[in-house]
Amino acid sequence: MKKTIVVKIGGVASENLSSAFFEQVKTWKKKNYNVIIVHGGGLFISNMMEKLSIPVTKRNGLRVTTPEALAVTRMVLIGQVQPEITTALSDHGFSAVGLNAASDHLLSAKLKNKKMYGLVGEISRVNSRLLNELLKNDHIPVIAPLGLAEDGQWLNVNADEVACRVAEAVEANELYLLTDVPGVKKQGTLLKEITPAEIGSLKQAKVVVGGMIPKLDSAIEALCGGVQAIHITDTIVREGTVIKEEVLV
């Protein structure tokens, strides 16, 4: 069975799309690995909201999403960030396919907590059949972090959660959650490997805060869903902090 790797690109996608990034993807493809990319777009969304005088509010590391904020989010993710990524991949010789929640019901979602977060959702179902069909034909799916509720309402979804749910659905071997730091640090020291139990202790001690919390929570769920290893890192050429069920001594 072919190895599958899911990569979540952070909000500033262009910073992740370095020559080293494409070389690593080429190496994976030469080894006949499947690759799926989930992208964020937070900085671009915030910049556009500020230009339109729409308040930017975050709670527990998640963006509070009003109807106005959702409209901007959809526009930026699908109209700006995703085309940038698919174009760059195509320019480097890959067959990339941009996807969103409405692509054959790719990402179904339900409201997380409307009173607290507004139109923010959590993924309830991933159309793995569509993704597996694209992978079988050697495409690289590029997925925007949005979901569709049963009533047709679009929902903003944390990109790390989308990447984790996608990794579970396609039974990925590895998941890379790219961020702006090289991994999880404790007292300035990079932690090379951690377990879900250790993550709980780090959260309780407030060693991890802000956007790292939903990232790690999603990673734990992905482990429970069968993903073998999750990397928290700033580039796919470094392992960063590897989250596994057990750390072998």
C-alpha cells in the first residue's frame, strides 16, 4: 500500500513554498508517496478584514467568524491563497487540484459553538472516496479549510483540524503541521518527541498557549484516528516535534 503524507501549510503559504519544500515533495513523489496539502490563510484574511474595517477577534486560538468575516475568509482562501499554491505546484511539474467544501461534498461540518465562535465549524465527514480517486491518478489535492453544514451554511474551520481529519480519512502515515516555529518548546528547548499524555501536562502548565492548543488537540485526535506520526515544524525538511502514541527510549 502506498504511503500517504498530509501537509498543512500555515497562514502565510508563500513562506512555506520554498525551493526546499518542492524538492521534498519531489523526493516523496519519486518514492511513489501520495501527497495531500491543506492550506491556511490567516494573515491574508486578517489583512483583508482590517482593510474592510471588519473586527478581528480570536478566542482559544480560533478566529471568531461573523457572516462578514466568513465572506472574507471564503474569498481569500478560495480566490487568493489556493490559486497561489496550485499555480506554484504546477510550475514545479506537479498535477495539483484545488478543492473546497463544495467539491463533491468534500468536507461536511457542524457548528462548534455559535455563541462563542460564530460561524466556526468542526469536521463531521470527509469524502475520502474523492481524495483517493485523485491520489490514484497521481494528483496532489490542495484543500481549503472550510466546511459545509447540512443546511448549506458554509463554516470556517481551523486548518489544523481539517488536516488532521483528512489524514484520518485517507489513513495517512504521516502528517506535517507547518507553523511559524520549529516545534514545541519547553523552557526554550525543542521537544523532539512527545506523547498525548505529555501534551496534557504542557497545556496544564501553560507551556503551550494560543494557536498551539487547537493544533495539538487536533493532533491527538489524528493519532487516535490511526495517523502514525504528526510533525509540528516550520518546514517539511525538518521533523520538528514528533507526536506519537509512545516514545521509544
